[in-house]
Amino acid sequence: MPSIQHHVYRLVFAVAALSLFVQYRLIKDGVSPVALSLPDLPEFPAISSKQNDLTGKVEILGQNDLVGPECLVEATYKGKELFFLSLADGRIVRLAHNSDGSTTWDTVVRTGSIPDDDDTGICKGDPHDSSNKESVCGRPLGMKIVKRSTVDPNPRGKDNEDVLVVADAYGGLLMVDSIYENNKSSSVLTLATRANTDDANYSFKLLNAVVQKDGALYITETSRFIQRRRIFHAAFDGRPTGRLLKYTKSEGVQVLADNLYMPNGITLSHNEQDLIIVAGVQILRFSLDENKMHPNPFVDVMPGTGDNIEYVRFTPSGKKVNCYWAGLGSRFAQPFSLLKALSEKPLLKSIICALVPYKTIVELIPKLSALAVYGEDGQLIEVYQDSLVSAPWISEGKILGNYLYLGSWYNPFLARVKLDHLK
């Protein structure tokens, strides 16, 4: 019969082996969790009226084709209302909204090395990147339509052409031309893959969102160590490794601010004197005049993890007011948030990141389907919510025609709600 000492040896060996395995997995994935102090959980705002209740009103478009429509960029071309969508399978798609409410879409380009007409199924675009193909398929995130002359060092006589600038999670800062053409003539030009002060062998790990002012592009880099396909590892990691970057065609990429926790969506303030930046569950302000972060957050705590943000001059229900629309992905409100519960427990976060399959982590996080509206003073005006969570992880909301469209990095479809349902 084995002695007590023998059992103790076996237990010590098992603990040591498990510890080594955990360390190996963390090093392999670039994860090194630290304690992170997050704001206290707020109360989740109640639905104030039928206008704010999206439950049962959400319509789904492009199931399993319009996968992970993270960013929606509106445009009008030859009298036609358009959206450009950045998708999880690496494609940028042009969606036409017709007067009768119907939609059609076609592919503009794929940002990765796999052709956009590839039919092998390599680029599936699932939110967990289970096949580990995002890096070759591309993952466009934030986009903006700008004039080519403002970003291209060599516009080749096409100064006034509308182009898309794209923050791609793997390819860096990109430019896509011929965006309105239907003849597959679009091409992708790389504008930058690292900041001027970065080491020569460094390339951006996770560019996320982009906005333009006076010819300069302002870009968020969510993490310098962890890629998009493991974005929740970055959230659990807790290290503030994100940056705010500035690109000009003459000076390349400068670092304006670093040591930021999960910077994501970015927009201009209404007076265009500040950048409004979503960072985790807070919203920050960066002064363009003083070239530094404001000491206090614009929003101390949101009731959900933030994604994209946009300045708008009306609410989704049509009320005229200068405001900001912010997509909310997962719940960060009483009584429970997994991110909050784990935030100051680095050992537990290490064990979860190392031993729990990533897909399981994603699915365990309490989901939310909500769009928050904040005033110019940073106060919450209202939240539009679908209590059935039929379209979770909303990244942003944009109006086109008679619909409120809802983007999401997670959903294998594009969601929308008739504006009549919000009035």
C-alpha cells in the first residue's frame, strides 16, 4: 500500500507539472496576467420607454455571409446609399440600401493574402478564429472614407479619389482604392506597419479604430502583445499595453500616448478639440491642443465593455442633441461581471487563460445587446437594449435609410431595426 509520503510526492509532482504547463501556455500565448483595478459595477440602466426597447424588433441580414461586421461606414455614390462593412473573413463588403428597404452587397477586396473569391472555405471568419487563419485572411476593423491625397504619399494623380483607410488587426494601417467600382479593380496599399520609434522587427499587433482630422489619422492599437484572435486574453491579462497613434503621409506614425488599457473605438469630440476614446469600460479624452490625455475620464464607467464610438447630432429615436453612440459588448453591471470578478486575481486569470479553451472563455462571458448614448458632458442619456440578446456584442450603430444598423465583431450576420420601431 502506498505510503502517505508517496502520495505527497505524487501531489507535489502533479502540482509542479501543472504549474510548468500553465507557464508554458502563458508564454506561448504572450499572456502575463496582473492585478487590474477596475471601477465598481454600476447599476444597469432600465429601459426608459418603448423607444429604447429593441426586443423582438431586430432583423437579421446575410446570415453566415456578412460575418462579424465590426465597422459600418456610410457613403452616397451616384445617388445610392451605401455601407462599407469590415468582415471577420477578411473581406470589405459594399452594401447597397435600396429605397424599398432591400439590400444587396458585393465584395470590394480582402485585406489578407487569400483572394477574395477563394471558395476553399479557408476564411470562415468565426469569432474565435478556431482555424488560426485570420492572419492570412486579414481582419479589417475600423475604417474611414478619406481623400487619397491626405494619406497616400504618392497619389498618382488621383488626389481627389475617395479611399478607405483601414485599421487591420494583422496587416497594419491600409488604404483601399477604387471603392465604388464593380469590376474587382480595388487594391490594398500598406501605409504603415509600425510606429517610427518601434524596433525594426516590430509590427502592429492589433490596430483597431481610426478617425481623421486635418489630414492626420488617429488610430488605436489595443495591445502590443496579443492579437485579435485572442482579444479576451488581452482583457484578462490586465497590462495596459495599448497606444494612441497618429499617422501623416509625410511623417509616418507617431506615438501620442501609451500604457493604455484596451483602447478601442475613437471619434472626434463635437468641437473637434478632443479625441474621444473607448478604453475597456471607460471613455477617455485626449486633447489635440495640449497633445495629452485629460486627467479624468470622459465617462468613469460604462454598464458594458465598450467597442466603437461615433459623434452624432441626434439620438437613434430622432431627438436632436449632440451626443455619442457607443456599442456595448458584454455586461459590466451589477450584480455580476466576469471581467470585474477576475480583475484583481492574476493567479486565477493565469489558470483560466492557460487551461480553459478560448472558445469556452468567449461563450462564458455574459453577453449584452445594447447601444449607449452619451451627452457632450459624458452623462448617459439612454440605452437601447434587446433583452433577448438576439444580436449580442454590438460594436456600433449607424442609420441608413429607414433603419438603424447594428454592427458586431461576433455575429455571423448584420442586424438592423426599423426606425419606426424607435418612435
